[in-house]
Amino acid sequence: MADGKITRIGRCYACRETFGYDPDTVTTVLIDPQTRLPPGMTPFGTRRQPSPAALARAEREPICPRCVERARRFREEQTADPSAGWPTWRRDQGDSGSQAP
Ligand SMILES: [Zn+2]
């Protein structure tokens, strides 16, 4: 049996799936309810110094184990080859059945 006891049902902030969790052990992320983003994160995904007001109103939102695992794998891939970054889309690598003239 899992070590944590499921005492609450909630929605994962990342995938919005409902899941049961133990509030004492669940992974959470701090979210500003006004922007629905972590304090200090811009809508463009860049970081800035969070305002004290944003930090004060931010709340902890639960993350389901599947999303925690996905984030861990993503981080591992990024650390394994930091130069990889996001793959660059190139026109000459389009799908083989391209209908472009
Ligand atoms: Zn999730």
C-alpha cells in the first residue's frame, strides 16, 4: 500500500484530472489566483521578481503523481542535454506526405 493516506479529493493544477491525495504529502505548486500562474511567472513563461502582493495571495495547488513524473522526466531530459532545448521546427523537415507546392 502507498505510504500516504488519501484524505482529500481535488483537481491536479496541471492536467485538471480529479485525484485523491494526502494534503500532508502531495506535491503542490504555488499559484497566484489572479493570473493562474506561479507568482513571478509571466504569461510568456519568463520569470521576474514576484510582487509581495502576488506572494501574499498565492495558494498551494496539488499536482497529481502522473504530472510530477512527467515533470521529472522532462527535467531529466533537459539536464541530460541542456543544448537540446525545444526542437526547432524546420520547413525542410515537414511531414513526408506534404501537400505544399
Ligand atoms: Zn496532473
